[in-house]
Amino acid sequence: MFGKRTGPPEAKPKTTPEIPDTDISADRQDPKKEAAAPTQVAAAKPVAAKPAAAPEQKLQPAADHSDLFGDERSKYNETKQSIFASLVDAVDLTELGKLNSAQVREEITDIVGEIIAMKAIVLSSSEQQTLITDICNDVLGLGPLEPLLARDDIADIMVNGPNRVYIEVDGRIELTGIRFRDNAQLMNICQRIVAAVGRRVDESSPICDARLLDGSRVNVIGPPLSIDGATLTIRKFKKDKLRIQNLVDFGSITPLGAKLLGVIGACRLNILVSGGTGSGKTTLLNALTAFIEEGERTITCEDTAELQLQQPHVVRLETRPPNLEGAGEVSMRDLVKNCLRMRPERIIVGEVRGPEAFDLLQAMNTGHDGSMGTIHANNPREAVSRVENMIAMGGFNLPAKTVREQISSAVHVIVQAARLRDGSRKITHITEVVGMEGDVVTLQDLYTYEIRGEDENGKLIGEHKPTGLRPTFWDRAKYFGREQDLVEALGM
Ligand SMILES: Nc1ncnc2c1ncn2[C@@H]1O[C@H](COP(=O)(O)OP(=O)(O)OP(=O)(O)O)[C@@H](O)[C@H]1O
Ligand SMILES: [Mg+2]
């Protein structure tokens, strides 16, 4: 079907095929145990039973036999390399790429079966299946990363060069046994990821952000900037985003704390979600958007679209990095400014990290109540000074006091997320921005999380509780008919 495949595939290895091998050994006996070299194989059938054609599916997770090292791994790789070389000879991989994954798999299953028979490689049916899955992953997907991408319990995948792949599971970072053949294979995969969003990574432009088809956020930094090989960081996209109720179930916040967040969201207060890297800011922001009413026109601006709003009236915008010539960039500031001309009721900025802070404050101050954004900061007080610094660095040339006044009138509430040292994620503060006292923005904590100690497993023991302070948005809660909820949430 693919032109080149006229006769039986020959065993001659081609010049090193580009497609890399997955460095995952299957539990096998010696796969290289070749019988007397066969040459006449025109009608040869696979030694092992041909697996049934796979139903329509995504890439299959390869079995993670990362515990096998040394000899077995290298034998497996040799076998795979040699089969792959023959496969490249037999089919046109570009043509193959035009089919859907089930068809490719079927095609590869057929051809690999023939190659195995021709080379008289002894493989059991399950070994052959693993090999086919690996080859499909290499041809179509992200090779050794596929088994990790297929897992739903992983939050982040961190590839530090070809030999060290870490994952974050349940808040903890673990080293996996997954390896790439070499840096070239890893770079090849990085290239494939960024090519999908029309970009390129190489020595002249070694940094690139991209997105996988499933929405996962990817950052690539290659040599020479990353010294020990290409470094790839993937924030896995969770199809089912955590809701407020999930956060309650995980103990990130108490039911009453969640009720307070509900009042804050429903009263259209402007919210900044603050937190460190990976502390759960985006997740929390997404959960807070559940309190937006159905009909409200909401515009989201993000660097990489991660938010999943449930409401129907949402416009999603995404920034664009400059192209290879350095032109065509659309910054977050451009998006936020443009938003204002789109008749938004609420504006949501995925991450405020630069001069767009000014535009967001303007929007919050000019009737777009209920706007939200996230910011990198370790506590609510720091979040305020971060916004101030962003505006100062944006060259707006405003006196510090004016900027602070802007902040204090624009932002109503700061919700602080944190990833604690035991790996758990908590909402540590729900803090109200009260106003100004002299030159200082005044804040009052409404809800806080206090760490009391540690149990025998190293898990932190702590408590969320209201501080007993009465929020200044009380009247607003009354106006929105949420006073009773506020009374309950704060235990007043
Ligand atoms: N309260 C929580 N409990 C358990 N897991 C959580 C919680 N909040 C977030 N997570 C998980 O933690 C990971 C990181 O979350 P998220 O992307 O929201 O962090 P972030 O602070 O936005 O990160 P970044 O700084 O990289 O943008 C995700 O996999 C998410 O599902
Ligand atoms: Mg985020």
C-alpha cells in the first residue's frame, strides 16, 4: 500500500534510521536468538500470532519495564533497531503518518510480523506486542514519554537530559527508569513537540514553549543553554480539572473556607490567586470560575490555554510568541488591552507577570468586577508588592503611592495557594485588601491555615480557620443575597 513495500522487507539495515528506540526493556528471553539466517521469506508468516487489529485508539502506553537494565535492555534495543531499520526500508513513513493511529498500528503490526518472520527472531506474542507498541509510539508519538503521558496520576514530567526523567505523583517528585537512547533522540522528540505548534528548537533558538495535542503545557530548553542535554518540562493537562469540592476532599480547604470562596466569587469581587510555582494557582483559578454566572461574558487571556470554564459565554485568548525572525509577538498586555474593547464582564488573566498588571488593574477599576488573575508570590503581602514592581518595571512612571492606590481599589481579595513541604497543596490565606493607611496597602486575613506539627509519616498537621475579622465586603454580600452564607462561612 505504501509504494516502497513491493516485496518482503530486506534485513539490510539502512543508514541509521531517525526514529529512536524506546529504552524500555520488555520482560523477555533472548529476543536476539536468531535461527539460521533465512533468506527466502516471500510467504513467511509471523512466528507469533498476529495480534488482532487494534480498535480506534490513541497511542498505547508501552509497558514500563524500566526496571530492566543492562544486557536485556540493550538486546531489546538492538532487536528493535534492526526491525525498525527494516521497517523504514519497507514503508514510506511519511505516508504512514497520514493514516490514523489505528490504521498505522495495523500496518506496522503486519509489517513487523513479516520482518520478525523473515529474520526468524523468536518472540512470544506479548513480546511482539510490546515491540509493536514501542515502534508505534516512536513513529507516531513521543517515544519513551508515551507511558508517562498515558498515566493520569502524574502532574508533571521533568526530563533532565536523556538519562533522568522525573515525575510528580501525589505531590512528590520521583525518578523514573525511563531513558532516551541519547540526547539526539531526546532532541528529536522535543523537535516533534514544538513542530506541532509551528516552532523549532535548535542551537540558535534553544528555548521554546509548546503544547501537546492533549493540552499539556511544555517547555523545552536545549543545548547549549542546558548543559547536560535537552530539558523538557511537561505540566500534564488534567481532563477533569479539580473543582472546589475536590479541593475540599483533598483537605486543601475546609467546606466553610470553600463557602467563603463561593461568596467571594458570586459577589463579583476581583481576585488575585497568589502562589509559588506548581502550588495550584491555575487549578484554584479554574475552580473559582465555577462561581461565574451562566450569562456573564467572560474573556480569558493565557500564555497557554489551561483554563476550562464551564460557562457557555466564554472567549478564550492566547498569547503568541515571536516567530523565528523575532516578529509577530502578541503579548499578554496586547491581549488584555484588546479585551477591554470586547465588552467583557469578567476578564481572567491566566498569569500576570508583566506590564499587563496595569491593564488588569484598570479593567478591575472600571467596572469589570469579578475579574481574576494569578500571580507568583509567596504570601498576600508579597503579591501586592509584586504587582507594584510589575507596574514600576513596565515604565509607567507613576508615583508609588498612586500605584498602591490603584491596587488597593482594584483588588478585593488575594487567595494564597501553597505546596507545603510534605507535597500537599493548601489554600493558606484568604485575605482581603482593605484600603490604604498612609502609603501602605492594608490587608486583613479572613481565613488562614496554621501548621501545628507533623505526624509520624511526615505529613503536616494543620488547621484552617477564620480569623474572626469581619470583611468589608459584607454589604456587597448582602446586596448579592449571600449574607447568610458569609455568616456561616466565617462562623459569625
Ligand atoms: N489542591 C490540590 N490538591 C492536589 N493537587 C493539586 C491541587 N491543586 C493543584 N493540584 C495539581 O498540581 C499540579 C499543578 O497545579 P497548577 O497547574 O494549578 O499549578 P500552578 O501554580 O498554576 O503552576 P505554574 O506555576 O507552573 O503555573 C496539577 O497537576 C494539579 O492538578
Ligand atoms: Mg499555572
